[in-house]
Amino acid sequence: MFKIAPTILVSHQAVDWEDNLRLLAEVTGKQEAAEQAIQQYKSDLEGAKATLTEKLGDQTVMAIRIRTGKLFIYPESVFFNPILYGDLGLKVPAEVSAAKAQEEITIEQLATINPDQLFIQFAADENKETATALDEFLNNPIVKNVAAVKNDKVYVNVIDPLSEGGPAWSRIEFLKAALERLSE
Amino acid sequence: MRSFKWKTWTFSGLALALMVVTVIISVLHGTKPIRYETAWEALVHFDEGNVDHQIIRTSRIPRAIGALLIGGLLAASGALMQGMTRNPLASPSIMGISDGSVFAITLCMAFLPGASNMAMVGYSLAGSALGGVLVFGISRLLPGGSSPVMMAVLGTVMGTFLGGLSQALASYYQVSQNISFWYNARLHGISPDMIQLAIPFAAAGLILALFMARPMTALSLGEEIAAELGMNVKLIKSLTMLSVVIMTGISVAIAGKIAFVGLILPHITRFLVGPDYRRIVPLSALLGALFLGWCDLISRFLNPPFEVPIGVVTALFGVPYFLYLIKTRGGGRSE
């Protein structure tokens, strides 16, 4: 017989983050700390939501990822999107609702969406041969005319660029960073 | 013959006119709705701060020109290869030439990171030469290796081998995601600079191709016949390969690997204008340009709001046609 050590499957889906944290807390016996972190997240959210919704009104806020020099967006339930659109209740761009998985978008498409605030995650590890992709992107004459870029509302790597909003840490940290930038 | 000549001029004129129409449609239609007046203004009263003007100038125009250019280069490459090998299944993507190019670019990324665009073009050309030499070399060594299907199989095997090597190297040196960047064709990323870089190569490759078209007609009847007609078969073959390598190499370097253009269009052209390569080569280029131009347009509207990779669109047309060709011309018989 094969012997397999006790294995616990953990979802990396952003929407499962609370259950995940509770599960890991149970394994390590830190239930209290976990509940506290979840409560903290929720109260941060409640405190900011009302003012933010009013302040941003109809603005389009979007998070994209640059990998291998290409632009990617994600479905509503993946990446930072559950925080931006689910928790903070911001307006969901049509392209994000239409995304079924990671989808590449063209620069022309980004200009069509014309986000007012843009979060970019750019990891050097994912852009080894396209190290200048971020600069090229920001200096592209089309991109320069996108509202977020024109008005200096582009936020690059507000948290570690490889954390993608799934597990508790990246969720909590992204919310903090996003609130700070969006309420400026 | 007269009717073929008349036909050639008609088709060429028609293709050129349609090309102009294709460029206009490609420039006017994309993800972002842009009014005709705005597009016109982008040309005559360019405003740097107008996003629509920038889209027209820095994205849609180079993309439209790029699609036509690459379509033309690949179809002309395919026509020359089919003539030279007397193999109706020959084309750059099937005969290992595109894969050789991707392989060389992978090597370059793994061992010489940060190479300039120009250097990439050089590696791309060298790689397509390598792919071609491997496939043609092995087909000579094997008994029956130059029958149409055998060569296509060899080309596919060699292409898969080079592709596999590329991927192994890529994952070992952790540049794999960047390779997929070269694999997945990306017409939408073509910038005006890339077009400028490509034009001298494209012109050199196409001019050489047109020069080779005349001896190609004799060569397509068989090497013995060509030799009896007093032709230097080796020289003709080498120059033809050079032309194919330049045209395919530059296409892969600016847009990645796009399959089936080089396979289908020469056949359609031969069907339209007959067996004379002086007509097949230029008209294949024109029709190939049109074909890829329209595939690119289709790719924007097949799955809105996202674009479909160009390779998927060419495969939609290419795969059924390839199967049809294997069924009708694949057996030992060359045409």
C-alpha cells in the first residue's frame, strides 16, 4: 500500500478566503486570531464603503496584471475583483463580467474601458524578457490618453505583485492599500 | 495561356482593390467604436492628446499593414516551397521553418537575455534556415522521404521536436511564459517601429521570390527537366530557400507563428491562374495578404468583447483544407 501523509486541500479561490483562513486556523489552533482578522477586514470595509461609494460615484476602477508583456483581466470572482466589485461594491466593467478566465485585453480595449483608477500588478519574475513592458505600457501614446494614466491614478504593485487577492493575507493587505489610494 | 494571363491581371487588380478596402475596414472597425470623421482627422489633423487618433495611428494602421504584409510573405513562402518540393502540402508552418524560428528565439532568450529587436530578427532568420535544412536534409536521407505526405509528416515531427526542445529549454531557464509570447501570434501588438523594421526584409524576400518564380515553373516539373533546360538547380534551390527563410523569419519575428496561410493560398491561386509560378508567386502574396487581413478582422468580432487569437481563425479555415488536400493529393503522386 502507498502511504500518503495527511493532506489537506486548500482552495486558492478568492471567494473562499474566509473558510480557508478558518481551516488553517483550526489546523494550527489559532482560531481566535483568524476570527479577529476576519472581523478587522469587515470593519475596515464597513468604515470605508459608504464614503468611497459616494466619492467614486460612477468611476471605473480596474485591476490588471501584466505578464510576459501582455495585459490580462480576470472574472469577477478572481484576482482583486471580489474586493473591488463584491466588497466595495464598485461598478463592474462589462469586460470583467464577460471574462470567463484570465483574458488578454488589447491596448485598444483598455482605452475603450477607459478606467478612471487603475491597479497594475507587474512582477519582474513574470516579465523576464519583457522587463521594460511596464514602462512601455505607461509610455504608449494610447495608454497616455486613458483617464487613469492622464490623471495620475495608476497604482503599480500596491502589494506584492505575485499575491493575487485569493488568500487572506493578500486580501487584507490589498483592501488596506486600495482604500488608501482610492480615498486620496 | 492567354486566358490565364487575362485572368492574372483581373485577379491582381481585384486583389489590390480589395486590399485597399481591407485596410480601410480594418482601420475603421475595432473594439472601440471610432467615427469615420475622427479616423480621417487622425490622418490629417493629428492630435496627440486624442485617444481615438492615437488608436488609429499607433495601433490600427500598423496592425492592418502588418496583417497584409505577413499574409503576403507567408503565402509567397508557401508557393515557393510547394513549387520547389513539388509537394502540395509544403508550407512554412508545416515544414518546420516557423518552428525553427521559434527555437532560435528561445535559445536567444535563454542564453542572451535582453537582445535587441534587430538581433531577434537575426536569430529568427537563422532558426528558420535551420528548420528548413533539417527537414529537407532528412527527407533526402530517407527512402521515399520526399513524397508529399512523408515530407509533411517529417516536417511536423521535426517541428514538434524543435517546439519540444524550445519548451524544455524555456522551462529549464524559466523563460517559458515569454516563449508562449512568441508562439501565440499577436498582430494586435504590432507597432509602427516593427513595421519599419520589417519592410526592408519583406522587400528583399519578396523581390528575391519574384526572381525565383520563373525558374520555379521549370523546377516544379521536376529537377531533371529543369537541369536539361540548362538551369543550375542547386543555385535555384538555395536562393529559393533563402527567400523563404527571409520571408518566414521576419514574419515570425514580428508576429509569432501563424499557420495555414502559406498552405492554403498557393493552392487557391494555382486553381485560379494555372501552373505558371510567375503568376502564382505574386498573386499568392496578394491573396495571402487579403486572407490574413480578413482573418485579423474576424478575430476582433468572433468573441466580443475579447479578441480571438489569430491562429485560431486561420486554423478554422486551414484545418479542413489541409485534410482535404491530404485526401486528394497526399498519396505518392505529386502534381
